Amino acid sequence: MLSIIIITRNEEKYLPRLLKSIQKQNFKDYEIIVADAASTDKTREIAKSFGCKVVKGGLPSVGRNNGVKAAKRDLLIFFDADVVLPKNFLEKNLSEFKKRKVDAATVTLVPNSKRIVDKGFYVFYNNYLRMLEKISPYAVGGCIISTREIFDKINGFDETIKMAEDVDFVNRCSKNGGKFRILKSVPILYDVRRFDREGRVRMAVKYLYLGVYMILFGQTKKSPFKYDLQGVPTDK
């Protein structure tokens, strides 16, 4: 039923945590494909030890598309390597996905952090996503669910886009007749390592700038600022 596609680059610290959380799910009808962007650590070996199929990755769009090429199921779910699935995440969200008859979806985010500022940011962010849900769909690449039918219809992720390719994907789904929704069943645990690395104020300013930039100018092929994707920095 389900193909799980995980993009990685040097994720030996985080990938086992995600894979273990998948193993603990009640839902078992899945295959796991890891699209690895030339990791120099033990990421590939770890993936294989969990029984994952490993394919060539790259920037996020390339990795996700390559993962789908190797996938054998009709329902696709894309994860970043640093997320964690709570109990019954797959079972409940996939049931809701089917019940609501949607073609693409994301979930709300809960920070894997005890800091009040992080929790507050994601309360605001989740409300922001819901506000845009039916107007201008917005999703985070940490978790996107899609039918293969709509994925094929829009030719997958746009590999020419350097930033916000996840937002572009769900927007094109919606514009091409697909129904996009934010699922309500179980949120995903989202890592705040980028906030830790770059600073919370700096990241908040970047996200705000990107949001305003896309409202004014639409989707951009180039990054409006330097941003690290899969270990590869993108520049203007």
C-alpha cells in the first residue's frame, strides 16, 4: 500500500531514530526507500541494516523523485531524516487521508524540544498553515503524503527549484485538480537542529522573508538567501 521515501545526507545520528519509530507503528504494509545524497558517514549502511532500499539522492527534489522511481506502491509519503513518528502516526493519518478522499496532504508539526519558544513558534506556524490550506497550500518537506496518481500527473517535484520545492509541489497538486488538506489525526515530531545551528531569530527572519518574497514574486527557481539543503548550501 505505502512507499516511505526518506531523503538523507550524513544522517547517521538521526536516521536510526526515525526508522525505529517506523518499526514501532501498528501499520506494517509499507516499503522504505532511502534516497541518499552521497553520505560520507554510515547513513547508507544504517539504512540497509534496517532493510531499506537505497537509491541515489541529491537535493531534496531529486532525492524524492528518485525514491518514487524505485517505489512499488500507490501511496507515497515523504519524510526528512530527522523527524520522529509518534504512536499510531501512520495508521491514523492514512485512515484520515483515505476517509477525506484527498490527493496530497501534510500534518501539523510539534517541535522535538522542551523550549517554550520552540513550542510557541510551531503553534503559530501550524495556525499559519491552516489559514493557507484552501487558499495557497503550504507544506513542509518533513512530511508530505501523496497519491502516485497526482504525483505522476504533475511530474513530481520540480528539480529546478532550489528552495520551497515542497510548497511548489502541493500548490501544483491543488492547481491541477488535486485536493490538498492538513491532516488532524497525529502530528509529527519535528527537529529544531536548524534553529540550534543558525539561531532562532535568524531563522524566523529567513522564514518571514521567504513567505513575503513568495507572496510578492511567486515561486522562485533560485534561493533568495543562503540556505543549507541536504548539506548543500544554496545561494542567491
